[in-house]
Amino acid sequence: MDVCRIELGALQPGSMVLNGLSLAAESAGYRATGEEVGKFYELELPDTWDGYLALLDGKQRHEVRRKMRRLREAGQIDFHVVRHVDAFDEFLSLFQASRKDKAQFLTDPMKSFFQFLAGSMAELDMLQLGFLSIDGKAAASTFCFEYADTVFLYNNGYHPEFSSLSAGSLCKILSIKHSIEKKKTCYNFLKGDEAYKERLGGRPVPLYRLTIDLGTE
């Protein structure tokens, strides 16, 4: 079967594939085009928590401080990160409980995929599960991957009992705080246009699809 076209998607602006391969293709006489197909959000982490708060606009900075204060007033607060799969069922429980659409999404095949993914990342020492508890009860969790100096937020969940305390949002914020304390330089919210990503300081980065026409049709 003759190949007439190559399509490669979800490429970042600095990608060697996007830039190098397109130049190589054009040098060989083929037509290469890049088309924006989406975006992801990333946050360049400062050195300190106060530096992070300074990145936010005034309204959001006030909201973070207010929510953190209400959280501390609610009881004994703990946020910790584990890097093994022993606690993954607890994450799945919070993920499933947080919203009806997430509960429907977590079919048996998807649950198996999540477990396989978490186990594989743990073997590579890339798994990072963050847990927020209030008075010893699990309130929210983040499912992240860590690579080099970047933390990637893959998914999250929370217990509806603590929705009035914005436990889900605060768990993500505490994950960012933990990343700063561990001297990470980037927090990646991955693909998607959820409003919270920009509110928490994320900046959009375009993703491109590269198409190379080989002219063999």
C-alpha cells in the first residue's frame, strides 16, 4: 500500500518533529503544513509559594488565601504525596465520588487502564498521588506524573462531603505548592480548556498537527 500522507498530531511549538521534520520534508520536495488543533496549559513555577501567589491576579490570589484559611479552620489538615500504587484505590474512590460523569466514565476497562497506567508510572518512579485529608478523612486527591523538573496533572477527584470547602481545587493548589517546595520548575495541566487551569496560573500553549503530503495519490 502506497503512503500518500503523514499526519502527526498534538505537537508542541518547540517539537523537533514539528520543526525539524517539516524542514526535512520541504527540502525533499514534499509539502508540509502545520495546523493548530488544541492547547495545553502550563505554569512556570517560581522559587517560593509567595512568588506563586504573586503570579495570580488580585481576585484569584484573594480567593486562594480565603479558601486556604477556611480549610485550616475546618479541622486538622494534611496533604501528602505517595509514589506507589498502594493508595491508588483511594484515588479511584474519590474520582468516582466527585461527579456523576466521572463515575460513568470509570467503567471496568477504564479502571483497568488507570491501574495499569499508575503501576507503570510507579515502576518508573514517575507516579505522584497527592492526598488532602481533613480530620483524618480523605477529602481530595490528585493523580500526577513527574518527569525531570515537571509535574503533569493527569486527573483528580474529591469527596462531595467537602465540596463546600473547595477541596478539589485546594488539593490541586496544594499539589502546586508541593511541587514548588520540591524545586520543580514547571506544572503542566495537560490538554483541555477547563477554566481552573488559567485561574491557577496556567498559560495556554498551542498544539499542532503536522501534515506531510507525499504526492503519491
